[in-house]
Amino acid sequence: MESLTFRHTTKKPLPGSVPNAITGVVASGNLEILLERVLPPDACEVAIETPIAGYGPVWEAVVADFVARAQPGGLRISINDGGARPDTVSLRLLQGARLMEA
Amino acid sequence: MAGAHAASTDPDALSWYEATARQRVVALADPGSFEEFLPPTERRMSPHLPLFDLPRAFDDGIVVGRAKLDGKTVLVAAQEGRFMGGAFGEIHGAKLVGLLRAALTLKPAAVLILFDTGGVRLQEANAGETAIAETMRAIVDVRAAGIPVIGLIGGRAGCYGGGGLIAGICSRLAVSEGGRISVSGPEVIETNKGAEEFDSRDRALVWRTMGGKHRRLIGGADAFCADTVSAFRQAALDLIGRAPAFDLDTLEAEQARLESRIARFGDCRDATEIWARLGVNDPESVPAMDTRAFDETVSRVREADHDAR
Amino acid sequence: MTLAEILAGLFSQGHSVIVRDGLVTGGGPFAGGKVHVVGVDGDTPLGVDGALILSRAVLDAVRSGDKAPILVVVDSDSQRMSRRDELLGLNECLAHLAKALLLADRSGHPTIGLIYGHSAAGAFIATALATRILAALPGANPSVMDLPSVAKVTKLPLDKLQEMAKSTPVFAPGLDNMVAAGAVHVVLDPGKPLDGQIRDLIANLQPGDDRDRLGEERGGRPVARGIAEAVIAQAGRG
């Protein structure tokens, strides 16, 4: 298993007041994402556990893209990966952010 | 201890088979009533899977908690069939055992178990096997206290191995077309006994032998549901109201029921032969029947409904 | 130890235990009263027919009202793997046997499992693991699945699994690991009289299910007890 953690500063907090949300399932080609509103409003941390080693740069790019689009300030995001493709990861991250905005 | 939010969905439209465990529970319960115990935010994850280089899940593949069903308090457990085949690991099993033990003091209107499991998680085999034994004892204790334990089976992993045994301990079972109940899975039989004994690639054979319609016709399940969350909700409400007692009379009746089944059908090679002997006019047509036609067929089969469980 | 040796060690005044097609039923005078015996011998797989013969014997004992202990002796294969058994509802028949044993226990019959050979999977759950206390004799070999089959399913090399099995009791087959998990309560001493050891087990039966506590103490199931108690604690709030 490989552990990766990315920390970002956001321009604004994610809107809404949902304290936490989970989306997705750990399965082949899929992943689960747990989002918790526990950080300062301009901070976002994404921690990933993945069985597929060596894809750090891909994860870094996907996470940076998500942070730029969603501005998920205040969120600690934890990912259990089952070997998801980058487009699946992006989709789930945006789904998760929407759940937190509700 | 607010549980993590999951996407809400319309129970009439949501396929039980396609839904995740968490979606099933949220949509099954009265809106907004589900409260999860040991939710994902607590990160109670398997201490064993990392040894096998396998990913973990925040809830170890089972969602447990309290909810309202038509205003009545129930305890609910839902297995996630897509994570490790919904199999019983140490934490997964202990969450179910804890929920059942909690029922003895909380005295809910029922405990609902949403099965979706291949049986024991082999990476944690001894813990899973022992948890299954603890679960069976706990269900008996709960039933003996007068609390119905209702199993709902329609997930993609089916209900296999020790899960099949636990299902057999429950007060009542509801099953859909996609739900399969069995001890040995098709691949296990084929691997051990050969393809001439069981060809696991023959999906029609798998469904005829282990599927929801066969189980309902022979009395192995008490309700047959369309593949929607609302159908399972309706079945659960109905079955809670007519759960058999757990006592010697019930088990004597079950003994007679199962002995009679083996005496009548023990020489049948295929489910269609059993269905014919049960009085089904056109057994070959059963697999293609829609829910309404199948319900009508079941209503004419005496063996399908009983309190011997 | 063979079944004949076990029975000789338990019943000095003789017994009525018979073995037919690998299925054990009967009983004998014991400690001023009697003991019922059911079980599986000779590494026999347990199918629908056998499960119902054993459950019939257990229910007969309950109906007799004698409250005598029921000894479940086990040297079985796994559940019988066949199309016929699954067609006829093997899950219901094995569950029914387990329910009969659990009912007997609730009805005042102490239930004691005694594993002296092999047992696995569904057959193990429906017999030995459905008793109040499970004892083993040295040399017993309970398992969920043998390592070559585990290797096949997990797609891990057998030699790696064998290496892991030395340090990780949670998945490896064998008596020591089932003891560590708390599934087997106690290993008996074959050098001492068997009847006295079984009599002591019956005299010291504890209420409730203490298998998760044993698993925690022995290290084979480090977290199960704590998880179950945490669920109970959260369920008790609110």
C-alpha cells in the first residue's frame, strides 16, 4: 500500500454546513472518499491510501485540479482507493464536494 | 455521532441490486431517520488487510445503526457486497454482533439485516468464521426475546457461505430475483467437484438452483420483492408483523418441513422438476415471470408460506 | 484420539452411541445422570440429510425434558458441496441444526463441542461452533479453508501465505489459531481421564458468549470485542 498526502491553500471555504459526507465504494476500479469539515476555512488536505504504487504525480495533478475547481476550503478528504482511474477520482471528488455543500 | 451523509435517492426508483449498502439503508428508512453507529468518520478499519496489501474501507464493508420504519424504531445492518465481496472480517462481523447484542436491551421493533456477502473474508478467516458463530447465537437470543430478525437479500454478492447459515437463523427472509442464497458458491462446487457437478458459468443454472424465485417457491424465503428499495421496505414491514416465535414447537415444525422437502424432492436433478412437483403448471416459464405473475404462482404453492423457521 | 477411544474414556459403564454413514447419535450414563451424543465422524461432509438426522436427535433430547448435557463430537469435512444439497436448501438445514443446538442450550441442556479431527466451513459452524463451549483434543484440525485453496482465492503465492501464517493467527488454519481466535475455548489433556475433564467443563459453564473476550486475551482477534462494545455503547446513547 502507498500513502500520499497533499495540502493546499484555497481562496475561500467550501459553502454549506454539512459536517461530513462519504461517497463511493472500495472496489476494483473504484474508491471511497470521506470528506470532513474540520480544517481552517482556507486549508484543504487530501490523504490517499492506494494499492497501486508509483502514481504519485497523477494523484497530485488530479487533486490540484479538483482544489482549483471546487475551492474546498476547510475540508480534510480521505481516500481509500481500489485502483480507480483518474477520471473516476475526479468525478467522485466533485460528487463529494456537492454533498458537503447541500 | 452524526453519520456521514450519503446521496439521498428515491426508494421507488432505486435498484436494490445496484445501490450501495449506505444508499439502501438511507432509502429504506423513514426519511432522515437513520443514525449510524461507528460511522466512517471513526475510521474503524481492518487491522489485517494491509498485511495482504489490500485497501481498507472506513466502515469495513458494513453499515450499522438505528432508524425508523413507519415510525417504529429498528436496528439495521447492511453489508456492502462490492467491498471484499461483502465478506465477514473481524470488524465487519463484530459490528453485526454488537448491533444484535444491543437489541437485547434496546428492544427495537425489529433488527433488519441487509445481506450482501460471499461468506468469510479469507484474509481474516478465523475471525470471520467465529463472528458468524457469534452472530447466529446472538440472533437466537434476540428472537427468543420476542424481537423479529428480518433478512433482506437482493445484492450483487448474494448471500453465501456463513451468510447463508445466518439467513437460515433469521425469523423471516425477503428476497428478490437477483438475491441468491446458498452455502457453497457455484465456483466453489465446480472447483471441488468438477464442472459436470456444477457448471458455474451456466448463469441460468445458478439462478434456478440458488436464486430468489427457487427459494421463495420451496419456502426458503417468505417474500419475493421487485428490485426496488420500496419493495424491500414494504416486505420488511409486512414480515415484522408475522415473525414466528423461537421455541421447540417452531423447530419441530421446521424439522418436519425440511424432512418432507427432502422426501418429496430428494431425487430431483433440477429446480424445474421440483417446481413441477410443487404444482407449478409451466415450470420452464418461471425464470422469465414478472413479479406479479410470480406472486400469483407462489400463491398456489402450499409449501411457500409457513411459520416453520 | 479416535471416537471409540473418546467414548470409552467417557462412558465406563457402556453407551448406546452408534455411527452410521459418518453420523453419530446416542448417549450413555454419565456422572450419575446421562449425556446425549451427536456428531460427525470420519472426516464426513455434512449435507442436508445428515444435518436433519442430527437435528432430529437434538430436538428429541429437548422434547424429553431431561436437561442432560449434549456432547457434539466432530471430525468432519466441510459442508457437502453438491448441486443437490444447494437445490434442497443446505443453508436452511445447517442453520436448523445450529438452531436446535442453540435451543437445547437455552432449554437447560449444557452443549459441549468436542473436536478431535478435522472440520471446516459450514459444517464447523453448524456443529462445534453452535455449542456453548468448544473443547478440542490435541491433533484436531479445524479450519475455514486450507492454505492451497486460500492461495487460489486470494491469488497470493502459497509460500508467502505459509510464511505469513506463522505470525498471523487471524487467517491461518489449524487448532492453535482457532484457540487464539477464541472459537475453541480449551484444549483437553489426553493424558488425563476424559470424563473428569468434560465433567469439569459442564460444572464451570459461564452464561453469555465469551468468545470475543477470549480472542482478545489470546491475541487471535485483537479488536472484535472492543468493536462490539463500542456499537453497544453508541446504541445505548440517544
